[in-house]
Amino acid sequence: MDHSCQDWMSSLPEQLWDIPLTDLAIPGSHDAMSYCLDINSPLVRSESDFFRLLDGLFYCFTRPAIFKWATTQDKIIEEQLSMGIRFFDLRIAHKPHDSSDDLYFTHVIYTHLTVLETLSSVATWLESHPKEIVILACSHLEGIDDALHESFIFSLKKLFGSKLCPRKESVLTLRSLWASGYQVLLSYDSQHAARHQELWPAIPYWWANKHTAEEVISYLEWNKDFGRPEGFFVSGLNLTAAKSYITMNPKESLRTLTFNNWECLRKWLEKQIPGSDPKSLNIIAGDFVGPVPLCSLVIGLNQKLIRNTDRQIKQR
């Protein structure tokens, strides 16, 4: 595996150390934990009653289809980190009828791995890479009552400790984060986030919900016309197939769909510019971030910021 991007943040030129992280181009992993889905697990609570009935009647047909269309990644989280991923889309839930407090990741079904054992691996990786910053976006949070929310948040605080960057930090740059020893920005998509200074609010995710590169690009360009959000935001290069498309294309999978559309997405991606401009991008997330060179392309966009900085210096 190519580890050339495992310390890309600390390897950036000094001109970029004082640029806000919201202006950097940051590679992200859509549904980061779907590489370990449990094909035999229950469906998530949010699935429709009709689909639940269909799954019960035709289990031997629905489960292979669910597995190949819900799997968006094929590299474990440590490998994704070492490839350069710094934003992780983490969809979290409590299994129905589970008497334990264990939480799992979800994408239609649940994962084998629990949330805390996975994030422990992230904490361990960060120990060996003290100048790399990760953004963990915890969302969905299905089936979690107030007591379990508070217990989970307590566990997150204990796990990451002084690495957690509190949301009172208004301007986040690599230099300021390094000076404070902060390595983790923890976004928590729940009202419970307001009670804890260590938690950041939900990060906007531009999701096209389309199955062709052209439609995804059109959606992202439409959003760019309205201007970028002030803080962190994600542009999703991930494709989505409706159930009707899946039914009509039984030999396809999300993997083949991603690969077939990648060249078009790549050409668009190479033209993008990070920074503070209204049409600039920040976090760029995709599927199968190991097989497709998303990380190197996104990280490479930061070279445009260096050229802009050099140009501004010469103009002074």
C-alpha cells in the first residue's frame, strides 16, 4: 500500500500552516466503515416496512444485493488514514433489541465492528502521527436514548482526551492546532452536542443522490453557485443508485458504478480550487478511496493555494 500521504498535513509547505483548515482541500471517506458490514445483521430502523417485508421474504436475494450496494469502502480505517483520509463519515446506531450499550456503524445494515473499538484504532494511529488532524463526523445516531448519548460522549472524551479540539477555537490552522496538541475535531449531529464544548455541530454534506458522474457534477456546480458555507463542508463525489436501478442492473455493484464513472469525476476534481473564494471546495469525499486515487488528487489541489500565496507576496 502507498503510504506517501500518511503525514501529508505535516508535510505541507509552511505557507499553508496559517491558512484555516476550512480553506484547505481535505480528502474524505463517505460511509467510511462500510467495509465491515455484517450481511446477517438486522436492517437499520429507518428502512421502510415494505423493504423490511421484502427482505424477510426474499432474504437470499436481498442480502447479496444490499451487501454489494451498501459497501462503499474496502480499506480498514487505519489504511484509510495512512492513505491520507482526514474526514470520516461515521453513521452510528444502536441495534434494536440489543441489551448491551454497544454502538455500531450502519449503512442499510450494521457493521461487525463496534464504534469504540474502531475509534480506539484511530486514537492509536494518531499517537504515531502527532501532526495529523482528523475530522470525525458522527451522524444518524439511530436508536440512542439520552442516557446512551451521554455515556457514549463520555467514552469519546475519555478516548481522545486532550486531542479533542473544543468548538470555542474559532480559527483553526495547522500551526494553532499543533501548538495546542489538538488532533481531533468531533462533529456530533445531535442536540446533545450543545452541552459539550468538545463537540462540534453537524458538517454540511453536499450529496447529489444520483447514479451518474454528470448528475453529481451538475449538483455540485449548482451548490457552488450559491457560495460555500462559512465553516467546514463536504462535497460528495459518491454515487447513489435507486432501488429501481439496482433491480434493473443485477450484475452491477456500487464498486463497478464508481469505477465506471471515475474518469469523469477525476477530470472535474482536478479543476477545483480550495480556499476562501465562494466557489472553492473544502472536504471532498468519495467511495472506494483505496482503489481510486482520491487522496492524492485532493491533497494535490493545495498546491494551487501555494501558488496563490506566492503571487500575493510578490504583489505586496
